[in-house]
Amino acid sequence: MSKGEKVLLIDDDVELVEMLRDYLNQEGFKVAMVHDGETGVREALSGHHAIAVLDVMMPGINGIEVLRRIRNESIMPVLMLTARGDDTDRIVGLELGADDYVPKPCTARELTARIRAILKRIGKLEDATQKSIRVGALTIWPGKRKAEWNEQIIDLTSTEFGLLEVLARHAGQIVNKEDLSEQALGRSLMRFDRSIDMHMSKIRQKLGTLSDGRSCIQTIIRKGYLLIEE
């Protein structure tokens, strides 16, 4: 990750956002702050920011709707701030393409670590070899973050692409959730964390099926996931 990555904070809690901004500035980031959803969407789609940190609860349009509008036009990384224990917002956010989430209240240090993990993962993808990986009807180009199924482009978020890349590099092998979380999300898998499952569900919806109608991504109970070679 290069110095001066631009972080967009979208949250109506002015005091919290200013505290996070000060900490992130000390850590070498450049920070922009907005306090309502409409402005947040415009800023997120401006192309000026490397990542958005988005609170779910805001006046006007809430964080879920902001995320929906961002995802309609952009795959920029989005880290959601959710109320602790509120599984509904977290699950909906992940289904809509959020890259990760942090329960509130959170520390500035934890949030910064999550931001770094996402940007580091994306940086690795951007710096990766341009050579393609082919598994049956699936072709992915790690350096371009581009994926195709039967020569049709698949619209994946950065997190979905990261997970699919890990599976493609280990095609025909079972990859456990712990390894997927470490390699694709850039963090250890937390207890009761279902984010991997949510992302995999979205990836399956976007990919085509095999000749026998099965998904090319198989769940291996209590072990992990496997990308079928065909």
C-alpha cells in the first residue's frame, strides 16, 4: 500500500468521524468526511478515493441504500460500520457487496487495521502477474481483476474476486474458510463469522453452472469450499 491512500468516511457521527480522521491521518492516510448518504454516494463515485467506510445508520438514505447505489456503478472497496449484534444489516451489506464490516463501537486502531488489510489485498491483486488462470469455463486475470465465464465478463466485487482467485489457484482442492479469510480478506476468521458463506453465495449466483447443472463451487461440509475442475 502506498502512502497517502485516500479514505472516504461516510457517517453522521461527527465526533467519531473526526476522531477516526485524526488517527488515520497520523497513520499516513488522506481522509475525506461526509455526513449524509446522498453526499456519500456522490463522493464515493467521484473516483477520488481508494476505499469508503460507511455507517449503516444515517439520516436520509441509510448506509444500505448508499452501498446499493455505489455497487450499481463501482467495485470500489466498502467497509461497513454496523451496530454490534445487528446481524441483519451485516448480512444485507455483505449480500449487496460490502467487502468487510466492523461492529460499532470500534477502535480507530481496529478500523485502520481492517482498511489496511483490504488495501493490501487489492494491491497484491493489482501487482499480480498478468498471466491468466483457466479452470474449465472460468478464466481470471489476477493483475486486471477481471474474470470471465464462457468468455462473458463476470461483475465481481473486489472481495468476491479475491475469493474466486484463491479457489482458482487451488482448483480441485478443498480450501478451508480460515485460509480463504487470510488470503482473500486479509484477516483471521472470527468465531461465528459467516461472511465467507455470504460472499460465496453471491459468487455462485454470478457464475454459470457446469454441464450437469451443478455449481462449479462446491461446499464441503465442515471442511471448506472446492472449485471443480472440468
